[in-house]
Amino acid sequence: MSELFSNAIGIDFGTTNSSIAFVRTDGSVELVPFASANGPLTSSRSVLYAQQQAAVVHRPVSIWTGPLAIEHYLASDSLDTDVRRRFIQSLKSHLSARTLTGTEIFNRKYRFEDLVAKILSDLRTQASSFLGFDVTTAVVGRPVTFVGADTEDDNDFALERLKQSLLQAGFQSVTFAMEPVAAAYAYTSELDREQLLLIGDFGGGTTDFSLLRVTPSGSGQPERVVLGSTGVGLAGDAFDARIVRRLIAPALGSESMAQGLNKLLPALPAWVYANLERWHTLSFLRTHAVVEMLRTTQKRALEPEKIAALAAVVEHDLGYRLHQAVQKLKIDLTAHEFANFVLEADPVSLHEAVSRADFEGWIAPELDRMSASLDELLEKTNTSRADVGHVFLTGGTSLVPAVRRIFTSRFGDERVSSGEAFTSVAHGLALIAANNS
């Protein structure tokens, strides 16, 4: 392995995926790989899986993150029924939530920062192992607006929580950079002319926009001046929630009725399906009280087969498989006008046909908020659409045709391009780390 440019690295800790990048002495940027059963990956899922053998004395808890978490979770289906499981996703989306201080896993209390630090610690360990030295310095990405942040105080609170989690994970020196600005570094690293550049960064939980003036310098490295940034706390996860609400939840009884004392009533309370929409809270439904409520409701429901399917999703902890099925539907609808949602996970079998037009109708409120945030940026920087030289999009949600149209309708196809959907931000963060060293 050739010598590194510096011992600093770039870390894109995302709601859905996380990536690590570094710069070599020749100026090239490389991603730290993550081992998986299907071969090395360029990003790691930002998930955590805990497992406990209930019958064992002292009942030790095993916790994995990333690809290992997913592999152990999927393998746990074949384990004995006395194995307890907990799968947690989208922790980044809760950094601004002051009321969420921690949670219990198998009757053991964990601070919220403990869970985030576990993911970050495993990222640091992987980077250290691959690079051959103890990684303690990093430039870490942050959104313009954290999910759930209504004020700058909320953003500051979320950032401080993230910083404390990084320190707990073993990092000693941490610098934060706006994620869309990092994406700009990835795009402009070899730009040789002045340009007004608009960056759109679409993550799992946040959508961020930045406008930069990029000017070539005598050193050969472009100078980047941020003219303004805006953001909104929604992105791919919000699209997923719409799919669940409009497509999956009805198939699991959200619109079903049950026989009350003297009249028909909704079979189940709305909060059950609200937890179904958020992948990181689906596992919270696996309590004795909820399971018993589902079993009782099934006996009174006019569509008992739908309540039974929901009970199976909850009892068998099928949140990850449900999530994967939703992701596949979004990918299929990106390439085709029609697609089929398919979830085959014994004993649950769900099949629903979906059109791209249906999907775009479901996510129209989110598209409107994204559009409003973009227009806000242009207005506050006093920038006309004609002034923008180029638009660079990154993040998985940027691949959704309706999202891309937000930009092509304003700037034209010829001025809009996309980078590596899941690693452009990490690439740019590494360049910032190298420049700062």
C-alpha cells in the first residue's frame, strides 16, 4: 500500500449508508472497503443489530454494525426461538431529538450516543485496519439541516451529539464539513474554469443544497466560495414512508375495520402503522402488549388475514426485508414506468403493482418542499436560474426521475449531472481532509 497524503480521512456518516475515503500521495482518492458475504463494498449500512441468547446464564448481548449486522440478522431466522433480536436503523435521523436520550435493549439501558458511537467505532476500526495505523483524525460530513431541526439551536444540539459520539468512538480530532460542500469538492477537484455551481445532496434523511463560486487558482486547485446553503429534513426515508403508507399499510390492515361493542371501529390505532413507516421503529412493536393486541384484534377484524399478515411482519421482525422490498421498488420505478412490489418472507406474501405516476403522486408533498428549499437558495443568494453554470447531484434519492426533474425543469438537461450516488460526499470529505492537513 502506498503512503497516504495525510493521516486524516473523510467520513460520510449517513442515515442509510456510511463511507470512508482517503487521499494518496499521488492525489488519488480511494474508498475504504467493507467486507461482506457478497464481496467488498464501498459503503457500510448505518445499522445496528443486537442479539441475546435468553437461556444463557448472564445472557451476554452481542452487537454488530454494518454488513455484519445484516448478515447476523438474516442468519438469526434459523436460530432457536429463545434468541432475542433487535435491529436499529436511521439513528442519524434522531440526533436533533432532545427527548430521545436512550433506549433499552433486552432490559439494558443504552444512551443514544452509545449506539451512534458503536457504529462510528466500527467505522474507525475498519479504516485503521485497512490503512495500517490508528485513525484518530477525520473530517466528517454534516447536513445543512438535521432531520427534525426547527432552529439553529436544534442543529447545534445535533452536531454536538454527533461530536460526542465521535469522541466516544476513539476519534481525537474531528472537523465537520457541510455535505453538499464536500460533494462540490468531489465534482470540482479538476475544474479548470470559473463556474457558479449548484450542489444537490440527497441522503436518507436530509436534502441539502449549496451554491458555490468555483475559481481556478495558481496552485492548480480550484478555490471554492460558498455563497449560500439551504436544507430540508427529508429525503429517501420520507419517500419510503409514503410507499408504506399508501401501498403496504393498507395490505396490512391500516384501513380495516373491526367489530366494537355496538359499531365498527378502526381495527388498529394509527400509531401502529406510523411505526411501520419508520424502519428504525418497526422493531419497537415487538413487545408482548403489541403482539397480544394484534392477536386479539385478528379475532374481531372484518379482514383478519390482513391483521395476521401485520402480526407476522412484527413477530418475525421483517422490517429489514420490508425495507429491501421498498428499495427495490424505488429502483425499478426509476428505470420503468411500472413495477411490482414483492415481499416474500414466510409466512408473509405481499404483491402489489405500482406505476411511476402513482409513486410520484404519493411523494408530491416532499417534492414540493425540496423545490421550495431550492428556490429559497436562489432567492437568498440573488441568483437567477440563468446564472447557474452547472448542477451536480449526489445521493441515492437524486436518481428518482421526479427529483431530477426539479432541476432539469429549471436549468435544462445539459446543465445537470450526477456523481457516484453513495460515495461522492466521502470523496469530497477526503479532499478537504487532505487540504486541511
